[in-house]
Amino acid sequence: MQALDIKLLRDFRRLWAQALAIALVLGCGVAIFLTSFGMYNALEDTRAAYYERNRFADVFSETRRAPAPLEAEIAAIPGVATVETRVVGSVILDIPGRTQTAVGRVISLPNGGMPQLNIPLLRAGRLPAPEATDEVAVNEPFARANGFVPGDSFHANLNGQKRQLTITGTMLSPEFIYTIGPGQMMPDNAAFGILWMPERAAAAAFDMTGAFNSVALSLTRDAQTAEVIDRLDDLLDPYGGFGAYGQETQLSNSFIDAEIMQLRTLAMVLPPVFFGISAFLVNMVLARIIALERSEIGLLKAVGYSDAEVCQHYLMLAGLVALSGIVLGFGAGSWLAHALARLYADFFDFPYLIFRVSYDAYAISAAIALGAAGLGALRSALAAARLSPAIAMQPPAPPRYSRGLFDRALGALRLSQPAMMVFRSILRWPVRAGLTTLGLALAVAVMVAATFTDDALDEILDVAFSQSNRQDTMLLFAEDRPVSVLEEVRRLPGVLVVEGHLYLAAELRHGPRSKQVAIEARPPESDLSRVIDGTGRVVAPPPGTILLADRLAAQLNVQPGDVIEVEFLTNRRETFQLPVAGLVTQYFGLGAYMDFDTVNTLFRQAPRVSTASLLIDEGHEDALHARLKEMPGLAGTIMLTESRRAFEDTIAENVVIMTTIYATIAILITVGVAYNGARVQLSERARELASLRILGFSRGEVSAILMGETLVLALAAQPLGWVLGWAIAWSMTEGFTSDLYAIPLVLKPATFAQASLVVLVACVVAVLVVRRRLDNLDLVAVMKTRE
Amino acid sequence: MDRPIFRTKALSKVYDTGGAKVHALAGVDLELFAGELAVLLGPSGSGKSTLLNILGGLDHASAGKVWFKDIELTALRERGLTRYRRDHVGFVFQFYNLVPSLSARENVQLVTDVARDPMDPAEALGLVGLSNRLDHFPAEMSGGEQQRVAIARAIAKRPEVLLCDEPTGALDSKTGVQVLEALKDINERFGTTTIVITHNAAIRRMAHRIVRFQDGRIVSVETNETRLAPHDIDW
């Protein structure tokens, strides 16, 4: 091995603590990049492959009841490649050993077996026989969650008739990668299942013989999706079409989109912070090493090493630091990606897992890490290369301090000499001081941005459950029912309070903007289910008006007082102009609310309801569910209490994990910046500090000078960190907001305090470690060595 | 010994230290011959080190010319000077300038790695009497030993010239003598042209010639009729 390489390795070993502090920060960047970018690619690739192989449709629409011959007309729409019509419906399931009801979504299978679009993948068993009326294939997660294997059976309330259904096989479908039941906040596979049933049986059960109520299309390559959707709507309108939509609005797909968007945001926002800080740290440490090795550089040149060789030597030192960071990052990133993949496996139902981070992601992250370290090292390494050997052999000129404006201001403060030393040093190297402050501020910001999600989720839960949806259970009726059904429900065991609501599919239009939503018509006295405005007040939609969720209003560019056009996609498909009376705070979905009587008047109909909200006596829950399983005309039940508990459990678990990860990250950044900063200062000031000791300053006074600068910068970093944290949190709420959900920007003083506490404590500990070296300083040796 | 190895003509060097111009060398004409051991004497700031740096290709002249044999050093660019230092010149400094993280052998290897026809590092260390200290680090050696490592490092590439800037400046008389013995031995054994800067006038007595500097100029050049061995020099 060349002597210069031996020097390199020994220098690296000597600098291990500083190198490690940098490598950990760099490693964080690599790990997060690998995880987010790698998973983003993996998720997108997996989805794309799955969609292609199993022919996920491009356009979907549901309708009340369309005659089968309409299929030919749909196929004739220019741009349509394949048409798949089918019968879908919702049923209440009675699962052996399960007290509560479960909900099943029935989807018909064509007589030939598999459909042409949204082709399910048979995972076990076989398809139900085309003639069979009591056979179904179910989605694999539903079978797994309930312990079903092919051959097992359960009961379903099909159109008022309780039937035993036998499972012939388990399947997965590109339509249900994220399988979420009506009213669920997250997948609950035991409570919601997909049942594939032969067409004849499904049509008989839902009274759809010779008709269909769901259609999926694939388009030709050159098709205009929006145009096809318009044409399809025109064809389905007379048959109660609920409005066609594209892939991007398909429920399962939009959840995956949201996840992919989050990963992309993460890959874009966090890693650059780490790479930037690493570059700064490499720069700071290497500049100091080169200052210390000035005469060695002179010697290397004197004995004939070229500028390029000297430059390369120091770049390689940075390269070794980067390499350590890469190794750490690869380790942590692979582990994180694995953990995330396992988490995805819980939520997303893919038939195959391409959840392996590609070699590209490893290569790219390593290249970026090397680039960041190289960039940080470049200036110093070039300076080393440019150093003339004759000058390098001479001691460097003392740093130039001057009496600037700031200095005179400091003088006016009559600070002690040690305090002057601290402040002058900050002013002497303003860029370094600025970057140190920024580094520490980013640590604070990362903590703020991480902890804020905890408060935000609390707010979401509070608004969703404590304030808005206070019912225990919701019953979804297969068809809208006269309000008298509420009397029937009230007589069910354990029911304390009942409220009915009507849901109406509608398209809202304002200028060029439009949005399909479900409008909820509510009696003004509704108390279980409430609507909350921006100030937290309970509001009821005034008669003749409409209330909109704030995000929906933003999408339509509507202010309270504006008039919007509302086209109802049900009943007579009439269109009305309605003033927007106000905005509603809502974090799930895009809600729109109207007064119950107003709707009945507009539709000239006797009052009807689509759902019943119940407050129940927990003691009678079992009896209630036993009755619900038999109740005709019920399409589903929503267990809000269950939903809330599951949501809280998942969040509690995730919050602990996330807070731990981000606090670790913040501590790593802080230690990386503070430790290296203090080490560099100790090295620069060893003689100065030793002189002070010889002059009679105590250890405490001398270490105050050393720690002073870092701590002053750490304090200055706090307000900056809060502002940056607020900005990151804000951009996260913007980035994560979709039609499905939104995250409120909730920042409590405790969040800022906690972030500052973690960073300041980490900072003090890091500086104290360096201070120990000061205690061991050999005064005589320091004074003797040539600077 | 009459073949000049270095030739300078009207050599001058001006340092511009922010306003005040310092004439470190003010028109130096000098010839140094192959195989000679020359001592440069003079007070601080008289221009000795500046001359040595320019002869060694560490620094550029402001005006005038320098030849190493047939090569005009003042015409070389950075790359040529690096090449020149790598192939022809050995340096010994007052503060040894050893790399603390490398052992004696590795410090010498630093030079042999890039030299064209080097000795084995152990051989070079043997020449300065350090065969038993090969794997010691600088911090484990005395000043005299460290300086001898520096000499071994300088001679390991078999240089034609050895430039020594105050080689005994940081040493006591006993270890200083050891170092001078090593320099004399190398000069005689390999015929290496050796130029030594010193403040210690007594050392002049081991030289072939003594060049005296004052205010950037040469004030005298004398030839020793009888040279003394280092251990006979009255320190």
C-alpha cells in the first residue's frame, strides 16, 4: 500500500468520532432516500405491472339499472376498446363466530368465467360454477382475516333472503389493492369482503336480470378520457347513471396515488436537508484538517507530489466519510424499506411484491452521497492543491479580525473578554456560523414537522368523532327508505337514539369547475351526526342553501355567498342554483350538506332516508347485530366505535415509531453539527485557550468560551427552527391533502418546546464531550507545537 | 567538482505584503557545483531560505534566471517544477516535517512511492543509523532521530541535490552532530550536492564553500582549505 494511502487510513481512524458524526447524518439522507425513493418506484412499478397484466379499466361508472343492450352503444363510443358490464351490490354478511355484521360487495362474474377487465387473480381454489347460486369466490385478505379456506361457508342477506354461500376460491383484483369498506377509515378485512358471484345468481339477487348497474371501460391509446366520460354519462343518464370517472378517482387507486405522492414528497424534502448538512460538515472539518496539515501539504509538494495528487488525497478522505455514510445508510435504508414493505403488505393487497428496492436506488443514493461529500470537500481540497509549497511550510498568518460596525456595537455592550472572543469569532466566520445555525435550525424543524402530525391526528379524531360523528353505528339502506323505517330501527334491541340522513349523488358546478360528490340532507335537529364550521361551532344548513367542506369549496373556487349549480344524479336529475351558506371543517372526504326539508320540497317527495345513525346501549350490542344480520334491505353497517378504536390504535403505534425516528434524526443532525463545530473550534483555539489557562483562567471559564459559541448559535437557531418547522409542516399538509383526506396544520407551543428541548440537550451533550478533551489538554505541549 | 549544478543570474524575489515591498533577494549571481557541500550563512531575512526555496522549485523568482544543469527552472510551470522536485531534489527542514500518522519507514516510503529509482526505505534509514527504529512513529523518537528520518526520506530517492534548511536548528549539540555526520556521509558516499542553511557559524567548517548573505545579496563566498569532521566542530 502506498504511504499516502496509509496516511489516509490512519487520518480516517484518528478522526473516527467526527467522521462518524458526519457519516450518521449522511447515512440518514441515504436511508431516507432509499426508503422513500426506492419504495416510491417499487410501488409505482408494482402497480403498473399489476394494472397491465390484469387489465385495470380506464373508466368506471355506476348506474341504477341499465338494460343489457346498452352495452353495444357504449362499445360504439369512439376511443372505447373494451366494455365490461356487470352487476354489483352490497350485502350484509353473517360470519360464523363473528358477533358483528360484516359487509360484502358482490361483483358479478360473466358466464364465461373471468371478466375481460379488472381480471381477478385466482389465488386458491376455483371460480364459482356459472350455474351455481350459492357459490362465491372471495378476496384473499377477507378469507385470511376470517380464517376461511375454499369449501368454508357463511351467510349473506341477499335482497332480504338469508342464503348460505360456499367459498370456492380466493382472489385478488387490481380494483381492490386498497380494500376499504363503506365508512371505514382504514381497511378492516374481517369486516369487509369482495364476493365474486356468477352473473346469473348476482342478477337474480339484485333484480338485474337483463340489466347491469356497473360498467368498466378500457380505452384505446389515442382516446380522450374526458370525452369518453361525457359520452358515457350521456348514455347512462336516462338509466340513473351516477357519473363516470377515470382511474385517478377510483377509490383503491386514489389511495395508492396518495401514498405514492407522500413518498415522493418525502424523497424530495428530507434527503436534500441531510445531504446539504453533510456537505457543510465535510467542508468545515476538512478545512480545519487542511489548516492543521498545512506543513504536511507543503512537504508532500516539496517531495514531488503533484497538486492533483494532494487534492485527491483530501477528496479521498471525504470519500471515506461518504463511504461510511453510504454503508450505514444502506443498512438502515434496507431495514426501513423492509419495515415499510411489511406495513404496505398490511394495507395494500398486491398479488406479488416487487417491494424490493432496486439497485438503481442504491446506486443513485450512493452517488448523491459521494457527490455531497465531494462538493463539501472540493473547496478545501482545491485550496490544499493551490497552496504553494514554500508558503505552506510557513506558519499561517493569524486570522484577521477587524473593528466593524458589529464589533463596535459589541464593544458598547461592555461584554467580558471571553464573551467578546465568542462573538468576534462568530463575526469573523459569518458563513460558518450561519451554516451551523441553519443546521441546528433544521434539526429543530425536523422535530417540529414530525411532532405536529401527532397533534394534527388528534385534531382529526376530535373533529371526526367527538364533534361530528358521535353515533356508534350507521345503517346503510340498499335503497332510500321512507322515514318510517326509523321507527322500525328504533325498536331494535339496544337502540337509544336514531337519526336519519339522505345521501344524494350530485355534480356541483361553479364556472368552469365541477365536482361529483354525495350531498347529505340533514334534519336541523340532527345531534348524533353534526356539522362543524371553521370556528368549531355546530351549524345546520339553512333552508334553501348548501354548506360545503372547505377543501371542496377551494376546489370549486367558491366563497360563502356564491351561488353554485347543483345537478342531482338521482331521481329526476334536476338542476338547481343554490347559494353557499358557509364552509365546514372536515378532514375526511369532500362533504356537502343541505337541509332535509329543502331537499324533499325540491324533489316534491315524501321524506326518505338512506342511512340511520344509532346511539346504542353496549350491553345489547350482540342482540342488535343478530337482528341486523336478518334485517332486509340493509346494504351495510358502519361501526364507528370500531373505526375509531382501530384508527387510534394504528395512530398511537405509528406516532411512537415516527417520533422515535424523527427525534433520532434531529439528534443525529444536532450532534453532527455541534460536535464537529466544537471540535473544529477546539482545534483552532487550543493555543488560545491554553494561553488563557496559563494566564490563570479556570477550566470552567475556558470551556465557557469553547462551548459559548456553539451554544449561542444553538439558541439563535431555535426561532429559525420554529419558522422552518412551521414551513415544512405547512408544505406537508399541502402535499398530503387529497380528495380523500386532509391534514390540518395544528402546531401547539408544546411541539416547539419539545423540539427545542431535544435539540438543545443533544447540543449540550455533544459540546460537553468535546469539553472533556479540553480538560485533558497538555498545556505545555500545546504551547510548544508550531501552528 | 567544477561542473556547476546550479547557476543563478540576477535572481531577485520581491514579496508584496500589502503595501510594503520586501526584497528578499536582490540580484543574486551564484554557481553551485556538483558534489560540493555548501553552507549558506547570514542573519534572518537575508535571503538564504528564499534562495533555497527557489533552487528547490518550491517558489518562483520575481526576476532573473536559475538553471539546474541545463534546465532553466525559472521557465518551468507548476507541473514541471513538481516533476523536477520529484526526480532531483531532496529536502531537509528545521522542523523535520514528518507525517505524524506514519512510521519512520512509511515516512520514507512517502517519497519512494513517487520516485523513479528509489532505495529501499529500510536501506535509507540504515544509512542514517536508524535500522532499529523502522516502525516507530515520530512521537516515539527524539528530535535527532526525527531529523535523521527526514534525511533518510530526502536521500531515499537518490537525489542529485540535498537542500537543508536549518537541519540542526531545533537540536541540541549532540544530536546535531549526529545529523551533520549523516549529511556529510551522504555527500561523500553518493556525491550528492548538499546545500545547508544555518545560523550556526561553526557548521561552516565542515563545508567546501561558505556563501554569506546580507540584505538579499551575497556578500562573500569563501572556500575551506581544511574541512573539519562534524564531531571535531566546536559547537
